[in-house]
Amino acid sequence: MSDISELKFVQVIDPNVFNILIGTCRHLFKQIEDMDDEKIDVLCKFSSSILTTSVFENGRFLRIPNPLVHIAVLVDNDNKFKGFLWAGIDIVEKHIFIYAFSLDKKYQSSAQADSDAVIKYLKDLPVADEYKQKILTATLRPKGYERCGWKRSKKVLMEFEVKKDVLENPENNKTDAGASERRVSIMASAEK
């Protein structure tokens, strides 16, 4: 049986290569929980914004690779796509966050081996060591990650869903609308 050790990570900095990956390996994206066709299409549409950033040089804007985003494909000896990893560097919280990882089922031999390979790749990135001390991800399967040595973070991912009727008719909002006005006036008084 094949496994991840037979593959090599190759960083992708060109949005066109990322779009080829999406086009030829859509099944890898669909393997990810909560990843549907609409989200995959958004990734494709905004790949340039994800992978590059603007800089102003010599009186004009240029697009350069985004140093805070690391997308890598996993390729076999024939350079065929067999997986991908999308991670980002959080320079404020000083950690790496894994947004997505997917591996062709043929190469999924052990969750521990897969996790170890991803962590090794991320620890070898050419970024300061202070950002490599903590690697985070979000998952719908925390017990699987815990079996591979991951632990639950002290911070908990929270979610607030704005109901459609609140957006269409703000009077349906049950929060104290005056509270934010009071906070603003208190802050303005404090600044004087």
C-alpha cells in the first residue's frame, strides 16, 4: 500500500497552478468536510487574492507571493497531484493555522503518519521559529486529531449567525441597540 512518505510537498505560489489543482483534483477538495462546489469555486475565483499580495514599487502596484500563505501540493514521482495543504501564518498570535489538508485515499495509510508529515513540512517552512511553536486547525473530528497527539486549544472557535429576518428588518433584532451608542459616548467622554 502507498503512503504519504512516497510523496513530496511542493509549494504553490502561482494562482494559475492552484487553479489547475482545483480543476484536475476537485475530488481532493470535496473530501474535506464542509467543502462544497460553491466553496471550491470561490477558492478558484479568489486564488490570486489568497496567494498574492500587492506592493507599491517604483510608482506602481505589483503582485508578489503572499508570505503569510503556504499552499503546497503533494506530488508523486510522476509529479501528479495526490494531495494539498493550505496553511497560513498568524503574525499577531504567532502560530501556523492549517485551513485545509487533503490526501488521495490511496495514500491515506495512517492518520498519525499523515499528521507527522504535515507538521514536519510546516516546521521546515522558511519562517521565523517563533511562528512554528504552535500549529492550529479547526475540525469536525477532534478525537481523530487527539489520537495523533493534537490537543484541544484553550481558545474555542465561536460562531454567530445573523438571521435573514434581522438583515431585512433591523427592528427584529433582539439585542440592545442602545448599548453600542452608550459605549461610543462613554469612550468619547473618556478621550476628552
